[in-house]
Amino acid sequence: MLTLQTVTRASFFTRLDFRPKLVLMAVLTLTAFLWESVALNGALALGVILAALAAGVSGRYIRRVLGLMAPFYVILLLTQGFWAGDMLRARTGQTVLTPLLTLPAHWWLIGGGQMSLEGVLYALNLIAKTLTMTLVIPLGVFTTDANAMIVGLVKARIPYKLAFIFSSTLRFFPLLFAEAQTILEAQRLRGLAFEDLGLLKRVSLYAKIAVPLILNALVKAQTLEIVLLSRAFSGSPERTYLHESRLAAWDYALLVSSALFFIAVLVAYFGWGLGRMGGPLANF
């Protein structure tokens, strides 16, 4: 089961302030959203995966993300490979697409369908985009303590109430995952062989788990509300903090390099078409 976690070893990313990490996450997400080249987005996704591993994010977590996303990726390859032809012709001006697979004409409903190379490349580009956007989050969040995170958000001029809600949500997720695991373990102790269940039965079981999980979450939220009211919580940023947030030399270096990288991406994209559909590296 996927859970929010904190890396267990120190690295370059754990020593950084949360503000440059936030900028890096925004730059990588915007870059992945902007690029339409398989080669560029694939290299970006690979770089994010390697950086996450170097930062201490476990390989098991990354494999679980890939495993959970695999069915979505297969559907994406099929849909875009077979049915993205009209969209690709309109955007690239290419009149003829390169066929990879043609279904027999006598097949009912899908007979004569053709999978194109350009559609598969477009699907791979979307897959690389989603990998970057998904794995850049643990790169910044898992390498930062929750207390340092909320101080960094306040220092970044984000309203304290929003920063508090964000940090409280991060603290709630591990509790919810732990409760879900406890419910599953209780079902196993009652003789339920979860591993032997089919897909539909597993979905039905998860739906039944969701009811007590949501009720417990509502109880915890109400308890938190009572605690905050009893402590006269106002949400004012004018308060003292146990943890300080100061930018060091490496923080400034990451901020500057992230800004320069994004400027270079914009200049190359709008000036030379690098990363644009139909531009250089569009078919790679």
C-alpha cells in the first residue's frame, strides 16, 4: 500500500530548504506539461526517478507507483495508438501516419483499426509527463520534515491557514493508511485470503473498507477542530516557530539554476520549437 513517508537517510535534498524544492517542483511540472517530445520528456522523467532514488526515496515506492499506473498506461497506449490520428494530423499537418498494427477487417466494431507510430509516441509522451508530475512530489515532500515544510511555506508568503491545512493533510494521510492496513489485517485474521480474491471482489472489499475509514477520518477532523478552538487558533502568521527556515548557498544555487533552466526551456520552445509537436525531436 502506498503511504506518505519520510526518507531515512540524509542527502543533498534533505539539507535544502523547502522553498527551493517548491520552485524546483513547479519548474519540472510546468516543463513536463509544456514539452511534447518523447525524448525530452522521457529524459526528464528518468532524471526525476534517479534524483528521487539519490534523495533516499525507496525503489519499492517507485515500483509501486509504476505498478498502480501500469493499467492506465496500457489504456493510454491503446487509445492514443488507435484513435489519436485525427488530432495528430490536425496539430502536425502530417497527412499520412506510420502504421504499426492493422486489425483484421472482419472483426466486429474494431475491424480495420490501425495503430500508428505517431499515436504510440504521443502516448509515451503522456506517460513520461505523468511520471514526472507524480514522482516530483516525493522528491520534494518526502525529503522535508513536516514542521520545516510549514515554516518554509509561510516564509514563501503563503497564507498560514493554507500552510497549516497542507501540513495537517500530510499528517492525516499516514494515519488513514495505517487504519486501512489495520482493517485489512483484521479481515485476514478472520480467515479472508485477500491474495486469492479476484479483481472485482477486491474492489468490493476496498469499497467496504472505505466506509469505516471515512467515518474515522470525520471523527479525527472533528477532534482536531475542538483542539484548535480550545487553543484559540487564529491562523495568524505572527507567531513564533520552533524550527527556523533560512536559505543557504545551496538553496540560492538551486533557485537560480531552476529559474535559468525554465527560461532556457521557454526560449527553446517558443523560439526554436524545441519540444513542440512538429518541431525538432518531435518524432523521438
